[in-house]
Amino acid sequence: MYATIQEQCTDLKVIPVIDILNGIVVHAVRGRRKEYHPLQSTLSKSVEPLEVAKAFRNLGFGELYLADLDAILGYEENFQVLGRIAEETELKLMVDSGVNSINEVEKLLDSGVSKVIIGTETLACKGFVGETVRSFGAERVIVSLDMNDNKLITKAGFDGCQKAMCLLREFEAIGVSQIIVLDLARVGSCEGVNADFLKKAIDALEVDVYVGGGVCEVTDLVELKNLGASGVLLATALHSGKISIADLRQAGLI
């Protein structure tokens, strides 16, 4: 079975996730942030972001998705933590901290972040995406299409299209080459991904598509690769052991 999985999953990136809230790593479930609790993991006994990141690095991962929920919710950013993770683990970090200005992007990149994520949940102006791509290059910018139960999440007054596929086409037209389709209602749920929407997006756009939320088993990874996804963000499935490190290694994914 694993030989078949390895063939089918070639080039699919598996990227572990860290969600930071109140300075510690939390277990994110369905986007209900008031209900998030400290991480309990089979991979790390610590809830300190640096220690969890080191655990991922020691297991063989090369990239890490990090959501700075403190910054996203308007509290103090964790720039110092990000810098230590980047320096001490040498992981390539993709970070969502709710940026809305070029100055904020510069601070993230200066802290050692490899790619800055701009999420539609916190994006105030569509033009900021184009400005960021022009300033830093498309390879350093990822747009996160934030959804809740397959419905697009945007800020009040956002000037872009209010329909998911329409907005994705607008982002592609202004130079975006990497997107994340993140359904918060599926995060931590093990309910599977929205294959119909993903197929539609992947077929319609010439961008790299990463998927977050709903993945639970190695067979889900095969499905995503068959759909044409470039990568998948994993948290609950990894920490719970539903997708084991042995599974990933035998499938050639780390």
C-alpha cells in the first residue's frame, strides 16, 4: 500500500502547523478561538512554540506554518518568538499574523520568516496584496482564502469580490502565485476537505494551492495530491497520531 501512496503523493508538501495564542501553542478546533486550549500532543510535551517547532524539525520537517493568533486578534505580536524559531530550527516559516501594512511585512521578513501569509479574514484592502507582491516578490507572499463552513470570511468594508472563486481570480490577476484554502470550520474536525471546491479552484487557477482543515488520514493526502494540491497543512492529525510520522516517512512525505 505504501508504495502506491508514495507514488501518488510525490511532491505533495506536508507542512505542520503551530497556532500561538496567549504566547503558547494551542489546539485549534473549528475556529472557535475562545474554546482553544493548550496543546496536547503525542509529538511534544511542551506548549512553548520554540520547543514544538524543534520537535517538528527533529522529526524531519523542513517547513512550518505558524498562525500568530495574538497578532491576528489585535494583541501583541510574537516577533521575538518567530525570530528564535527561525534561527534555532532553520525551518522555513510561513506566518499569518494579520498583516495589513508593508511595515508589518518587513518586520516579519526581518525576523526570519520565509513567506508572509495575508489572510482574507484580516485583509482590509485588496490592493495591499498587489503592493506586497510587487515589493517582495510572489515567492514570498501567500494569500489565505479564509472560510467558515465553505463561506468566505472577509472584513467589513473589504473592497474585493465577496465570492470565493471570484476573489481568487482577482488575486491571481494581481500577481499572487500561492494560496491557502483554509476552512476554519473543518480545522481539527477530521471531517475531510471540500474536494468539489478545491478541484474547481485548482483547475481554474495557475497557482500553487495549499489546503488547511479537515485532513485526518494518509488517504486524504492521496486525494489532495490527485486533485492537484501543492501542499497540506496538518495539526490535529499529526498531534493525535491519526497520521503518524511513520506513515509520512513510508509514503516519502518527510
